[in-house]
Amino acid sequence: MPSGLRKKILVLDVGGNHVKLHLTGQDETLKIPSGPALTPRRMLAAVRRAMAPRGWQFDAVSIGIPAPVVRGEVVREPANLGPGWTRFDFAGAVRKPVRIVNDAGMQALGSYQGGTMLFLGLGTGLGSALVVDGILVPMELARLPYGKGELEDQVGERALLRLGKRRWRRRVLDVVNAVAAAFVVDEVVLGGGNARHLKDLPKGIRLGSNALAMVGGERLWREPPFARLSAGDGASRAASALRIRGRGAPLATAPARRARGPRRGESSRGRARRPRRGRRCGPPRTARDRSP
């Protein structure tokens, strides 16, 4: 890769319906069809065909895939795509350096503004990622036991259809508060296709944008701390969208738990009450106790 020059990163955001392409320095984001027949080899062939008329050249590639990724390796085949993702040599196929992350992680990195941030992607299932001081921490909160099932069963698309929008919104906030308190985060970002159904979010929770996945793909090749969204990030349009939609909510921590009152037998300071002077501790005296 060129030294002293800005690297041109080709970002591929792989989804169940489309694969989005973006190149550093370009305002245009391209789309190619996706689906159950899409294999890695077919995807890269379609990417080359889409870039050829535009003459796009790149130095490195970032790929966000809707499947668990550990140390840059896809460990499980994506549910809605074709086979072959776990054993495909992406770097050998494109002959460039490649970095692969979960698609939720890529959007999380693009949404990051500082501190500790939790990202939850509300789509068909539940995507999740944590960013701590600019470092991406992959997660699979969807499989976390919650209630009578898993976390995904409470906030995924099946829960939306089962509960209806009003009850689903309350369920999402319950889950967000529980998870945010467990990880002691500064803010929560909600993305994914079903996040559009949310409204009147409390302080400390804001909506993301799918366009920020492109920013996250570029940031995979940079060292933190990251600058705020700017044209240099290739995210000027995404930043404008956030301002227009009022999604730039200030950072805040999760609501604090309500302090409990003193328990029976405790003072307001939490210590056991002392018996008053002149009174005997224990059960009350009877007439037999008073007899000489």
C-alpha cells in the first residue's frame, strides 16, 4: 500500500438483498443484487463488473458480512446467502489486503463518537457490537438467554410481528436498558431496518444510519481515536442525514437505578437499629417473668 498517501479503501457491506460498494473519495455508493445464490466468488465477480466502467482502483478491502467473524475469519455460513464463506480466501482472490468483520460491527465503528458505545442492529435478527475507546469488540448478544428464550426472540422481526409496534418498542427499551447497564456504556446506537419504527428515544440512545457502515469500513484501516464525521471520512451525506433527522442525540449514560429505602430493622444509613436505652431486647416480658 502507498506510504504517506491516503489509502483507497473499497468497502463491501454484504446484506441479504444487496451488496453495497463504496470507495474512498467517491460520493457514489453502488449496489449489486444479493440473495441465497450469492457466493463469495460470484460477489467479487459482480463487484468487478460494477467498478469497471468507473475505473475504480483500491489499495485495501473491508468486508462486512452478516455472520459471526472471529479474528477476521467467518466462522459460520450466513443464513440468507449462498455457501462457501467460511473457507474462501478473499485476500488471494482480490490480491489486496482484506479485513473482514461482522456487518453490525462495521456499522458500529462508523457510528462511533467516543467513550464506550453499544450498537444493536434491529433487523430480521439482532446484530450487536461494542466499541471501547475506538476498539471494536465483536459480540453475539442475539444468543444470550433472556426471558423464556434468547435476546433475539425479544427484539427481532418475529417479536415485532408478534407484539405489534407499541409493545415491541417497550420491549426494545427494556432490553437496551438491561444490556447498557451490564456493559456500563456511555451511549447506545440502534441501527438495522426495524430501527425506523422507534421514536421518542430517551437521552443516551440514538438512531444510526446504514450509510455509516461505509465509514466503519474505512475506519478498519485507521488507528483510533477517530475524528468526528467529516467529508474526509467519506460520510458528509451520512452526517447531513443524521442532522436532518435529529439523530445526533447527546451522549448520556443509561438511567440510574432507583435507590431503595431502608430495609426492616435498618436505619436510613443501612445499619441495624439499636434498642432504646432502658428497654430490653428480645420478646416482651410476661406476668411469669415479673414474679419474684
